[in-house]
Amino acid sequence: MKRRKLEFSSHTGNLALMRNFVRHFLDGFPLSERDRTLMVLGVDEACTNIIRHAYQLREDQLIALSL
């Protein structure tokens, strides 16, 4: 499977973009819908924690997600 990378600003409005990116990436794997949803949720939680705790809700920081 080819590696993918997404970079986005730490605005919480970009989390939907990130979730769609992860869902699309996971389409290439034989996963159940439940497992796919849990993986997307886990990545969403990690990115949310970065925004909330590492960047203290600043919206001008970069998040780089590599899959």
C-alpha cells in the first residue's frame, strides 16, 4: 500500500477533512466497517489532543499526518 501524507492547520474545522482522508486511505484494506470507524476515531482523537493540549487550541499550527 502506498504511503499517504496530509498536512493541515490546527483549526478544528479541518478534522472532518482529516477523517475523510483516513477513511479513503483505509478503503484499500480488508477491514470491517466497525474496525474502519474505530481507526478513524482513534486518529481523530489523536489530532484533537494535539490541537487541544500541544497547541493549546491555537489554529495556526501545522499537523502532518502520515499513513
